[in-house]
Amino acid sequence: LVIISGTVIFFKQRLFVAFADIAQLLAKLAIHLNVVHAGLVPKSVELRLFNNGRNEVVRAHYLERDASSHSKEDKLQDILIVPGFTAEATLMAELVSSMNLPPEIRVCIMELPLHGKNVINFDGTNFPNPQDILDYTFAFVEAVGLGK
């Protein structure tokens, strides 16, 4: 009976793990569908930064919805969305959809350092301080040509 009881517990644990895996997969699928529905495309750009007394180049990941113009008189505009310090760029896709922005507005969602795909830039030693994040943001704006 102890063996059977242990086997039942083992199967319950495995079933729980399987349901957790399925829930995680469904959450990722929902986020992906929100990104697609918002018209956002994953992109990356190289940023040139000056950190800790040295120049470095990092690959910055972001999501973008290109602006479209119906005539030459349409003025194209840009919006930069910066997720909170605990959120990834993909979680902002639903916000973009709900804003119902006109097509002549370009939307860029910047992934913060150490978030999402940008975690690959982290060497495990230098955590960005507020000035580093500000410098990163200015370098990002310049690199993707926001406001031009």
C-alpha cells in the first residue's frame, strides 16, 4: 500500500508539472498573439555606450510598429514606450492595441537592460545604475531614429 500511495503521489506531481508546463506555453502563446495583433515586430539595433570608463557596443532588442503614411502631407510621429522595471517589452503589446493609435504613428517598445532578450548583454558583474539606464535610453532613441 505504501508503494501504491507513493506511486499515486508521484503521478499527481507529474500531472501538476504537466499542467504547469501547458499553462506556461499558453501564456507565451497569448503574449505572442498580442504582439502580432498590435502589429509589433521584434527588432534589434547596436548601441554604442560608454560604461565604466570604456566604450562598448551592445545589441538592444525592441518591438516596433512602423508608421504608414497615406499622403506626403501626413506627418509621421513616434511614440517610445518604456516598460516598468519588472516588465518585458512583450507585455506592453496589449497596451498598444488598446490605444487605437492612427497608422501614421510609429511605436517603439524599448526593452530595458537586463530584461527580456537584453539579458544576454549582462556579464554578471555590472548592474546598471539610473544614469546608465538614461544613457542607454538616449543611445536607443538615437540608434532607431526616433523623432526624426
